[in-house]
Amino acid sequence: MKKLLPALLAVLLLSACTPSLAETTPTPGPTPTVEVTPAPEETATALPWSSSWSDLRWLVTQDGMLFYPFVYTEEEGWAWARELIGDCSALVPGYLYLQDLRTKEIAQILAEPVDMFCSDNVILYCLVEGSSLLRTDYFGEDQTTLYTTQYGNLASLEFWDGVLLFSDGDHVIRLDAETEQWEDLGIYEGITAIYFAEDGTFTWADAEGVEYARDENGHDEIVPPWGCYNEPEIVEDES
């Protein structure tokens, strides 16, 4: 009996020092609720960019989708572009389309023919049938007319740093894209193109391609072609 007592005491002592299973297993807390944001539905219509395929530009929307916008033409010089697009059998010349580059699907943006357009990567500005300047989002869902013709046909649309310039007949119109206010900058006879400069000024060209600039006194001067400026004469010091 005396030999059993130390053994029993050891067992009791061991059991008192060993934590139970319930104490060693942590109690799980409540599972946090995770809100799943549904993926945005893709829209059948999409986005535009520059006039008559004057150059190929790729637009990336905020959700990362790639699109190629264009005004469709069947002119012979753009056969290479039609090959890139693929099936053009359902396209009508003069209308604005956008191709989803992932699926190759093509959607028409506006119901009216578009002469030319430009973009600030968020908003599109379109000259519609030579009579109005229309603003829309990339998907053609939010459309606002910013200007309607006052003098003749609208053309030569350019955009730079929040400013739109375009010709209305022989007049040049400046429109602030933010305030939507416009002003008539005067008559520029025979204007066929407008070119922005880095300082916000502009030059323009006539039907023969001659480029002009107007000085602060209202005088028009021909802009020399690139590379045709007179080099300054270097006088060597003979002393």
C-alpha cells in the first residue's frame, strides 16, 4: 500500500498540470462577412477617337478594356485598316464605330454620321453632319450638343488642354470644354485645317496647304515650312 501512494500522487499531479482539450483548442470567432462587388456588365456600345482613321490610336478605358474607334471609310487608301478590323460587311461609311479588341466585336456609337472627332480620354467631341459639335461619353450614353453652326459648315476640329478649336465657315471658334462657353476668334478666309501650338496659340492652312499665323495686330503671315528658316549668320571675331 505504501508503494502505491507515491504512484497515485504522481498521476494526480500530472493530471492537474495538463490542460484539457477544450482549453487548448481556440474557440473560432464569428466569420467576417465579405461583400463581393459584382463585376460591371459590359456594354454593347463603346468608345470613339480621331477622324477618318487619320491615325491609329488605342484607347484604354478605366476598367482596362482595349478599344479601337474609327469612322468607317471605303476609300482605297485605307484597305490596310479594313484588313486589321476584319469583317466590315455590316459597316456604313461615315459612321462612328468602336471595336472591342478582345472579342473583335464592333458597335456603332452614334446614330448620326460623324465627320471627325477627338477625345481627352474621358469625353468624346464629335462634329456631326457638319452642323453641330456633340459631346458624349465613351459609350455614347451621355450626349450633349455644345455648338450649332452660325456661319456655315463645321470642320477642322482640334482639342488641346481643355480647349476645342474648329472652323465654322471661314470663322474659327474657340470652345472651353469645361465651361462650355465659346467665342468667335474672327474670320480666317479659306481655312481648311487648324494646328495647335504648345503655347495654346494656333496656325491654320488653306486649300493649297499654305500655313498662316495671325500676329497680335491682326496681320496674317505665312509660316515657313519646317527646315526653311534662315540660319543666323555667324560672324567670326577676327580680333
